Amino acid sequence: MLLVLLPAGAKTCLRSEAVSALARVGVTSVALVRDERSIGVVVEGWAFDPVGSAEAVVAAVSGRSRRARTLQPVMEMTLTQGGGS
């Protein structure tokens, strides 16, 4: 998983060329999130390498904007409530 953060006023468009570029690096899922200050593009895929492909993802979603930042998860976990014994 990789999150690309852009300022809210930044131009981003997922045209067919961008989607094809993302698919070439193994992205199978794209989610867009936004608040008043930022736009976030979350990409992931079972064959996606976020470290090796971060630059290609930024280029696809923002045209190599110098204002784009990338964030990668450090850890992912699931919490469940266990039954008492």
C-alpha cells in the first residue's frame, strides 16, 4: 500500500494512461480521499512494490509534482475481541 498526498489545489486526474501506468507496476486498487487541505491517492495490489514503484505512482497521479508526498504503512494489524475462557 502507498498513499500519495497532494495539496487540495493540486491537479490530479486518473486518465487511461495513468491507470495503465499504475497497472504496469502492479496496482490493482485505487482509492481517493480528500479533506479541505489535502487529496490522497491510496494505491495497493498483491504484486505492487511500494518502495520500488513510488516514483512511478507519483508520476502517474500527479505528473511528478514536487508538492507530492508519499507515505507507506509501517505496520498493519487487525484487532479482534477474544472470547473469555
